[in-house]
Amino acid sequence: MKKVKKFIAVLAVLFIFSWLFCVTVSAAAGDVAGAVEQTWKTASVQVKAVVNNVVFPVCATVLAIFFFVKLGTAYFDCAPVEAI
């Protein structure tokens, strides 16, 4: 049983190392920096689209909610209290 666990652990470590270093192996002519730059160029369009279509509207909505909450609390702080 110990041998099987040890074998599975070694196999898992080898799999993780092969997964971590596959970018350097699959890069054309060993140009890792070029592969990373190319990946960023293709992904930058998607990142910009997500930021413009998701992040900015969410930030604007949160700020609008905070503004109206602050406006409401300021109104209730300054509202006159009628004497009984």
C-alpha cells in the first residue's frame, strides 16, 4: 500500500512539473518572451472588453448606490424633529 501511495505521489509531482514547464517546451525556438508577448497581445483585447463592459459598470453602480445611501442618511440627519 505504501508503494502505491509513493508511486502516485511521484506520478503527481511529475505531472505537475510537466504541466508547469510545458510553455517553455512548446514555445517556438525557445523564445519564451515572444510566446508570452503574443499571448498578451491576443488576450489584451479580451481583457479590455471585460474591463469596459463589466468592471466599469459595476464600479459605477456601486458608487451610485453609495451616493444615494449617503444622500439618504444626510437627509435623515438634517430632517427637523417635531416636538411632542
